[in-house]
Amino acid sequence: MTLAPASEEDLATCLEACAAFFEQVDQEPSVRELLDEKPPGPCEKEVLGVFDPDLVGVVDLLHGYPTPDTCFIGLLVLLPEVRGRGLGRRVEQALMERGSAAKVRLAVNHSNPQGRAFWESCGYRVIADVPLREAADPTPTCWLMQKRLRWF
């Protein structure tokens, strides 16, 4: 398994193949949104394909968000046919090995309890209930989760 840049066409194919997941969490990201959208402030966005050996998933990272010592995983999605085989855990481990952040954060939609269970099994803990970043309604719809990698 490797993480590497993927073409826009490959990303679009992967996102389309994961349509059921996006329906479950009530989101429809486009490739342009995935590649271009980021929160305000000084953070670096990185979108990577998950290859095993072909493209089987997508990872969206925000380095330095919301604080300089934090990496935010905006998305980790794998094709349905490769789920449940330990690949998600291998991707998470590869992300931890390549980063220099003191902590990693992510948000899991309340409609995705399987996602929460996966991230908890990787050592992440819920730190808050929050609304989606782009939502006009302030009602919490996501679990904000965090894993601390170092304490200094």
C-alpha cells in the first residue's frame, strides 16, 4: 500500500464508487472541492490516493489545521470492495509515520458509528460534538476526534 498523488480522473472515479458512503453522511464532494477547499488560515492541503496497487481510496489532509502542531484528516474513504481487510488501519499507520504533527484530528459524522468505532480502535478519542464546518445549523452532527502523537 502506498500513498501518492492521484489524477483528477482517478479521484473522480474513486469518489463516485464511494457514493453510498457519501449518501450515508449526507455529503457530495466534487473533485474540485476536494482539491481546492480548505479552511481560512495558514494550513497546507494535501490530497493523496491510496494505491494497493491500483487506486482504492482517497485521503484529504490539512497540515497545520486548526493549530500549527495539528494535522486534520478531512477524509479517508476506501472503495467498498477493499473495506474490512485492514487497509484502513495500514493507511492510518502510514499517515502517522509520514507526519510531524503533535496531534491528529478528524470529524466523524453521527450517521457513521462504524467510522467512529474504526478511529477509536486506532487510538482516537472524542473530544467534542460539533456541527459540520460548512453547516449553517449549529447543531452538533459530528464527533471531533483526536489522537495525540507526542506531548511536547
